[in-house]
Amino acid sequence: MSSTISMEKLIDWGHFVKVAYEMYAQNHPSPVKPADFPAGWELVANLTMTPYLEKLKEKEFGGFIARSLDNPLQQVVAIRGTESSLDWLSDFEFVLETFHEVPNGGKTESGFTNLYRSMMVEYADTSIPTQTLIDSIDTLPQGTKLLVTGHSLGSSLATLHAFLAGSKNIDVELVTFASPRVGDKHFVEAFQRMNIANTRVFNHPDIVPQVPVEIAGYRHLEPGLEINSALFPLKHSIPCYHALSTYLYVLGDADANIAKCKATS
């Protein structure tokens, strides 16, 4: 189901993904918590992934899990996109495969799916064993409210995680920025039957939400929340249309760093 989330909240959740990018820039699979980590939240675990892409073969930092200090049952899973511009698009074959983790869950893109299956949770509390992100759902405390968010490639992984959590009756909400299509119509129908609150933000000129194409059997989670950076004083370029900073700026984030994408007069 669509969400009635405010622009301010969208920006807040987008900041979690921005921090995930900053942590990735530390170039370490287990980076330290940055100074601008969201206030009121504690870092529970780092997420790693092992890409199946030709150009990316080593375990990498993929995102993190945070817990609210005010309400320990509120958790956020934030997943970064790719730092290799849009090169990752050419690495995927966009082949659909059955998403076996959810019975009658339809088919999902195999590259996204295998990357999601590779994701591991490395807890800040080292007494807790490392486990897969998939298995971590079964260890969530009863009553947990989960918010899953991501940008670009990370939004596809966030979508799969929210889908699996929803299938296990976890109270989950999904917020994505620049998501590609993740699965087929049966996947979308199964997702919608779970009544998961979902906000999919896409920029009109961004090419990533336009792939994989519908003619190949892919469908988007609907409805989407459309923005249009072409109406703002920003560069007209594929990377700038896609950048998370562009999305946040257009949504109204006065602190969004658009230095690289600001239009020159």
C-alpha cells in the first residue's frame, strides 16, 4: 500500500542512506560510525555484501542497522547504492528467477536477488554471531517496527528485505529512492497483498527507475512518488539525475550537497 509519509520524514530516511554512502567511503568492510550519524539512533550492526558482478568481487560494506534510543523496538535498515556511477547496470543480465524465500512470491531479478542473499550482519556487540541479513529477520524482538530504506541498487535490496520481513508478519515500512524494477507482476501482487507501507521516490529524468524494462516482464511497486529535478537549477546529466543528493535537494533538503550537480549560468 502507498504511504502517507511527509517530505520531512522522507528526507530523514534519505539521510540514513547518505550516511551509509559516507561509511562506504571509508573503504573498509566494517567502517566506524561517522560523526553525523543520525541523532537519537545507535549503530547496531554493519551490513556487508559480496557482489556477483564481474567488476566487484570482494566483500564490501553495504549499509547498516540502527536502533532508536527512545524506542529500542524501532529499527532502520539502510542500504547504499553503488559508487561506480551507473556502470553496474551493464553488469546485470536482468534475468528473472523465483524468489524462493517467500512462498508464491513471484520472480525477482537474479542479480539483485543473489546480492541480497549474500548480505551479512556484523553486530557491534561482538558476542552476537554474524548471520545473514535474511536470517536476522527471525531474531528480531517481538513487536519490532522495521523501516527499510535504500537508493539505486540498494533500493532493490531494501525492497527484497522488506518483502521477506512482511512475509514473516514483521511490521515493516519501505522507503526507496531511484529504485529499478525488482520483480515481475506476481512479485508485485504478492508484495501488495502484505499491505506493506511503501514509498518509492523516483526522479522523472532518471534512467535507473526505467529498468529493467516492462517488456522483459518487470513491474514497479505502485504508486510511485514522482519528482522532477529538470525543473530545478541542476545539471542535466545522467549522474546528476540519479544522485541521492539530487533527490534530497528536490524533496526540500536545504543541506543537500549538490555542489557537483549545481547548474552553471
